[in-house]
Amino acid sequence: MKFLEMTGKTLAEIISTDELHSNSLEAAGVEDHSIVRVNEHGDIEVRRTDHWSVIGGLLGDYADRVREKTGLDWA
């Protein structure tokens, strides 16, 4: 599966109002410096010490939003 990686801070800037909110990110343990990734289905995962945890998902035009904000493509 392909992903786009970014920081928690970047993810917070990408999320729209009908998706996760900043308090949901905090509750999931996502901080500005956290490493997160989004797959092509919109699932959001956060890097833990020894594994990835799914914390939610993006909706709608997330693919364009993620690529525009990060400057990256799926890898």
C-alpha cells in the first residue's frame, strides 16, 4: 500500500471540519512533531515506538489536499 508521510502539525493543517479535530489528534497522542502517514484510502496512522496505529481517516478531496500541502506523491 502507498502512503504519504508528514508531521502531526501538517496533518492538523490538512484536516477539514468534518474529519478529526485537534482535540481528537491530541487524544490520539499526535503532537506537532509526531510522524503520521495517510494511505490512498484516507486512513491516518501515527508512528508509535514499535508500530503504527490507525487513528482515523480523511474524507472527500483528501488526496489533492495532502499532495498540495506536503509537496509529495504516494510512495
